Amino acid sequence: MEIGDSPTRITMNNILYMLPNSWTKYEQNSAFLPASGYATYRLQIYISEDIKPPSLYIYRIASNYVLSVNKNQVLEIGQYSIYPEQSIAKHKPVIVDLGSAGTEIELEIQVSNFDDGIAGLTNPILLGRKDLLERQRLIEITYEIMILGALCVILGFSIIGYLGRKEETAYLYNSILALLSILYIFSMGTQLLPDLLGFTRHHLLMKINFSSFALSLTFLMLYMKATFPQEVHWAVPTACTVHRPNMIPKYSKLD
């Protein structure tokens, strides 16, 4: 299918944020399209003088894609295919230089998805000067490193606290919560750490992402119950299952 609606556009700090939709937001025969499948996005861009030389910052497209500029293929992330057995998912933020493409640019993004629950262009695509986009990327990486550093400090402090006072389970729950938060950022952040470590197994990253998010909710509730035993009276789930289509999460309860 082809999606022809114009994306929402927001300009901040001389960077244009284009906000297209997943194809699951579109209806066909009075029903929303499923996540599994493939689609083609096309966009005509007219470049002004204040953003030359232009570049694109593509954060994530689910779950693989081919980017063509003026009918010429310039990038492939993962392996695009209309056949599930040939499609290979991959998540990798990239900055694409459009300097030689001229003032009128036609973008075509062919996307296939047979792996993720979300599909297509679900994250903003940034258009601007390359130096501004590289600065934006650096800011995101810096924030991620700061958050990971803070979580590592919390993890170490909680482990030391639990070893010293094992009767206080709040330290244990807090350390597990910090570890799960680290795994969540590792799997779905800027992809700096997976790239540095050569970790490219998309399916495993997605499992880490879903599992760490689901379990972190459980341990957050357990931490609150252990920290505020008099104030927290509701039942806390002790087991979570990752939500998938046609599946109903099952929980057991702690009295």
C-alpha cells in the first residue's frame, strides 16, 4: 500500500521534525490495517537556504526499510522484503547526508514489518543541517549516558544496602528495578551500547525491552509496598506476561 497523507511538521532550533504515522493508523474496508505487512512512504521536500547542506536523522522505523532519494537507493537498515521469511528486522539510528540531492528532494521509504507490534514510521524524522543533527544526536547520547550512570550508582548503593541490611527487602527490589531500567535503556535507547558491543540481534533486544518493562512495573510496586507498608494496601502482581495480540496477561496476587 502507499500512504500519501502529509506528515505533521514541527520546527525547533532550525530542525524540522516530521511526524508521520504508522500504517496501523489507517483504515481499509472499515478496519485498521494490521502491523504485519509492508508499505511505501513518499515525501516531496523543498530545501530552503537556511538548512543547507541538508541531512536526515532517522531514529527508528519498524522494523526494516530501504531509503531512496530521488529514485536512488541510499540506505538499507535490516533486510527489506515483502516475504516474512526474507525480512530481517533491525533498529539503528542514522544520519543521512542529502547535500548533493539538490533543492527539490523526493524521499521514498519502503518498510516491511513482520516482527514488531508497531509498524512503519512511528518516530519523528528530523531534517536540518548536518551539524545541528549531529549535535542533537550527541545530546541524546549524553542524556542516555547520564541516566545510565545514575542508575548504576543506584544499583551499587542498593546492593550494598541490601548486603548490610538483608531484612530490608526494599534495597533488593530497588536494585532489581535499577537493573531492569538499565536493560530497558540498553535495548531501546540511542543504540550506542549495542553498536559498541556489536550486539545486533533485534529479536533478543525486543525481548529484553518488553520483559524489562513488564518486570519493572512489578518490582516498582513491590518496592513501594516494602518502603511504605502502612500506606500501600493494594494487591501487588508477582508475575507479568508481556502483552501480545490475542493474549490475555495472567497475574498472581500477593496477599
